[in-house]
Amino acid sequence: MEFVNYLDVFEPHIYEDEFIKLPYRLFKPKIKEGEVYPLVVFLHGARERGNDNEKQITANEGATTWAKEEFQNNHPCFVLAPQCPENSYWGSSFRVYHDMNQLGPNSLIATVGLVIDELVGKFPIDKDRIYVTGLSMGGFGTIALLTLCPDKFAAGVVVCGGGNPKKLDKIKHIPFWFFHAEDDDVVSVEYSRALVKKLNELGAEVNYTEYPKGYMQSIGLFPHASWVPAYRDEEMKEWLFSKKRKAPC
């Protein structure tokens, strides 16, 4: 298989206004006239923060899995991968608010929403097929972004993340798939379990993959790294791309 330097195929950009500067990378599919394409928004984890506009692409497959040739052949799509500045968070941080009910959006995650709107106005993006996914800090950011913009997205995939269960009523119309390792020692599995439980109570469409204790170690990974098998899960990717935006209930 030919080696692909994804820094070459994800174009570097910077969104900037009078308040904030947000680097991001954008992958564009082979565009055919008259067609519109899904957009996948990927929110990286805490270790990829900075302003190099590279780590969110090179650290893992959270963004690049959607840009692989074999996936694009079946599901051509745009991929947006913004980079969170150092010492900032996608939404309020679970490290600060250990009470899940204190978690929520912030101005940085709102800026991601502005970038999405800008791209939708510029490129042939299918507004009914905008998806968001994130890992760890980006998993929390995924819930924060969805609760901030509940009418924008078709589905969400949350990997070893969490969020505020009290805000889920706003997004019960959105299908979800959660991934977490039972023995995750960075973000407790209880964060995902709480969201899955509440969404099920609300009647939402929820899939949940919990890797049992010791599984991550058995495949040579530390317990927090559930994004590795998650973003290689072909069933999840096919499921995600089958979803279209629904009106909030």
C-alpha cells in the first residue's frame, strides 16, 4: 500500500476574528459538479493541543481514517480537523469540573461551529450529513458542540469522552455511538456509561462499545487508547454514514 503523507492532503488554514485564532486542517474529496458531500468534524485530545496545525492529523487516525483512499472510494467526504490552542479545552474540562453536571460548551467550541458554517457556505457540503466525532478531550467537546448546535449534525461518535447528562434532552434526536475501555485510567468509563444510560432513558438511538478490562493491553495499547480500535471499526463508519439529520424533537 502506498504511503500517504496526510499533511499533504489536509490543507492548513487558520480561522481568525477579533477574539480568537483557530488553526485547522481540511481534507477535500474529488468533487463532481452538481454533487454534495458529507462533512466529518474531528476533535482531537488534550495531547494534540498547540498551534503547529499538525498534531491533530499525525497523532492518530481520528481524522485520517475518513480520508483513506479505500474509504473515500465508497464515501467521498470533507474532513475538518481543528486544533485546540495550548491550555484551552473543547468545552469545559472534566479536569476542572469533576461533577458531570458542570460540563458544557465554551467560546472555543462555538468557534468550531462558526468554521463549519463558513465551510458549508464555501463548499458543496450536504447540510443533512454533517457528523462529529472526538476522542478524550475531543469526546467531551463532541457532546459540548452537539448541545450547542443541536440542529446542525446528523450523528455523533464519542470515544473515551463524556459530557453533561442534564443537557442530553436537547440532542436525544441525534444517533450516537460511544466507545470506552472499562479500565481506562485517564477518563473514567463512568462518564460514557452515564451518557449512554441517560440517552437510553430519553429514547435516543445509542450504540455502545465497551472494551473489557485487559483488552487494550492485550492488543499492545494502554487502556485510554480506545480510539485505535474505535476508528478502525468498519461497522461504526458504515453506520455513521447511513445517518441523515433529523429535526430536534
